[in-house]
Amino acid sequence: MSFEILKSYIPYYKRNLKVALPVMFTQLGAAMVGLADSIMVGHYSTADLAAVSFSNAIFFTVMVFAMGALMGVTPLVGHVHGRLEKLLQQGTTEEEINHKHEQITSYLVNGLVFTAIMCFFALVLLAPCIPYLDAFGQEPEVIACARPYFILIVLSIIPFLLFCFFKQYLEGLGNTMVAMGITLGCNLLNILLNWAFIFGHWGFEPMGAEGAGWATLIARFLMPVCFLVAMMAKADWRRYLVSARRWLVTRREVEHLLAIGTPIGLQSFAEAFLFTASFVIVGWISKEALAAHHIANQMCDLTFMLAQGIGAATTIRVSHQLGKGDLNAVRMASHASIHLCLLMNTIGASIMFFFRYQIPYIFSNDPQVAEIASTLLIFGALFQYADGLQCIGAAMLRGIQDVRVPMRIALFAYIAVALPLGLYLTFYYPIPFVHRTSILRTLGLGPSGMWIAFVVALAIPAVLFHIRFNRRMKKMSKYENEQM
């Protein structure tokens, strides 16, 4: 890239980062709570660490679908907000401006209905799992610790999804600071309560994994309450809450949210299902392998939160520029996000590779866990690039409201490719120079096999999403030229 081209991107880097940094801190804050849970519970006992890992894997399979579906709110609100900004710049009539404000209010009202549907759906799927956790083939000691923790995080689903909706709604309006402040504040409370409940401070009995569940439930209950307070405190947002009316609930708008949100949710579900299945599969090997797998996954979650922050900013910037009808700005904002993501991926991969022997001991004192985790972190470093690029590619497509084809690509890559390949490499891959009767031949590559499958599977959408976006942009440019 020449200096002149790089110079032309600088304003886009700045604008993207202005939106992305609060989202990155928000996502990083959420990941830090999971990290704190893992570190604290891991030092309480290996069984409790495996229990938290196993419970969250099942929980987030469903939760990620609901969260992904709510992500459809951002491009819809963002597109209308972009048009509103253009109308205000042009000095149009008050009637047209009020109509755009009413559309934004309508997305608030119908979005809350949509959120209620997602809460009901998630509870219907998760609640019946509680008595059947032992059917997943995990060790009895792990299940005994997992059940009370799982019940508590299932109860937290309603306030957490309400928080997710308000977060996506305000991101559509271009604000990412409020979510950052609420997330960081509530997550600090979560960590403090973890310390009290897990280890038994301030007069509480030590509760291990169950204590982490209580801390999560309390913190998540406060998050949507804080959002409502923040929206009422700012006049520009209060107008949407005050003007919300039941008559604004329409079947057409709810169906529109379902049409955009459901494919995004299914795309997120496909990826989450892969990772959930990997926890179950690796759990069949041993609790040490499962704990190590969890450590590598936690580190990748931290770096993925940064990529997701840039992705959220990409969706916001693309939807706003599309609303204004500026296709060149759409392209530049998208390419700037790719550059920023690759930089973040390189930093994350370097940390995992060069500190792979030290990182595991942050989570566990078990040398067997640390040995397995240090190997998995090498694959985690490679994983960064495929995961980051697929995340940005999906965000670019969401910004132009292209969600159905990406969903199909994700389902194919994560379910049809990754799971069979992961099972084969983990258990059946023939290791050279190992005798046929050896247990190593039966286990194949062990948990490393699953991580190789991750890298291969995420590389498919990483390539295809970007090809799809470029083709859509060429088509839109051609249509724009024909209209001129």
C-alpha cells in the first residue's frame, strides 16, 4: 500500500476507531468477566472450571442465536439514522424529519416485542436441559458443579437480552459509549461478587461455580436498568421512549426484524454450536483436556471481542453511509476495518504464541492442563486471522442488510465441514510411527485436532464473505450509474 493510499484511509481509521473503541472495551469487558470467572473458579478447583466451561458452552449456543438476531436492529436503525442526518443537512421539511424520528421510535417498540420473542425462545430451549445435563457424557463431578451454575445463568437470560437490545439500538443511533460504561461498571461488580461468592468472603460460604452464577445474575439484572436510566437522561433518546406507543407495534415491522435478525442469529448459532460441540467432544477425552481447551478458547474470546468491536463499528459506519447514499464511503470504511482487524489479529497471535507456556498458569496450577493448553495456543494464534476476517466480512454484509447468503455459508462451514473434520482429527487421525494398539492411535490428534478444524472452517467464510461483499458493491455501483 503506497503512502498516498494509506493517507487517504487515515480519516476512515479515525472515524471507525471512534465508534469501535467503546464497543471493543464493551466486548472486552464482557470477555473479562468470563476470564475472571475462569481464573477464580480454576483456582478453586479443576472440576469447577470444567463445570463453568461446560455450562457456558451449552448456554451460549442458544444465547448467541438470540444475541445475533438482535444485532439486526443496528443496521435497520442505522440506515434510517443515516437518512435522517442527510435530511437535516439538506434542510428538508419538518414533516419528513418527524417521519424518520417516528420510524426510529417504531424500531424501539417493535424491537422490544422482538426481544420478548427471543427471551421466550431461549428459555424454552434452555430450561429443559437442566435435568438432563448428565446426558452429555461429562464426568459426574463436573455435572454436580455445573447444574446450580447453569440454572442461575439461564435465569439471567431475560435481563441480558434486554441489555443486548438497548445496546444494538443505541449503536444504530451511532452511540457506543453508553454500553461501554454500563458494561464495565456492571462487570467490575460481577468480578467483586465473584471474589465474595466463589471463595467465601464478607461472611458468605465458599460456593465455587455456583457463586460465579449468583454474581452473573445480579450484574446482568442491573444492566438493562442502567440503560433505561441513560436513555431517560438524554433528551434526544428520551423522545423515543416518551413517544413509544402500543399502536406502533405492527406485524410488518416485527416480521422485518425477524427477516433480518433470524439469519444473523442462525449464522451466530452455527459458530456457537461448533464451539459448544467442541467442548462436549473434548470433554470425552478428560477433564484436563476440557480445562485446557477452555483456556485456549478464553484467550481467543478476548481477541475476538476486539475484532467484534471493529465489526460492530463497521456495521454502524456502513449502514450510516449507505443511508446517505455514499457508496465510496461504504467501501473505504469497510477496507479501513479490514486493516485495523489484521493489525489486532497480529498482536493477539503474537501474544498467544510467545507466551503460550506462561498463559495457562494464569488459569490453573495443574501442570497437565498447562501442557495441553500451551499446544492449543499455537493453533489459537493461527486461528486469529481466519476468525477476524470472517467477523469483519459478516459485519460488512450486515451493514448493507445482506444476511441470508452469509447464513448459508456459515452453516456449511461450521456444521458440515468443521464438525466431521474435528471428530476425525481428534479421534481417528492415524498418527505416524504409533503402534495400532496404542491409545494414541485411537485418540488421533486429541484436542489439537479440533483446533485445526476451527482454522480450516473459519477460513471458508473469511474468504467467501469478502468476495460476496465486493460483488454486491459492484452491483450497487452499476445500479447507481444507470440511475444517473
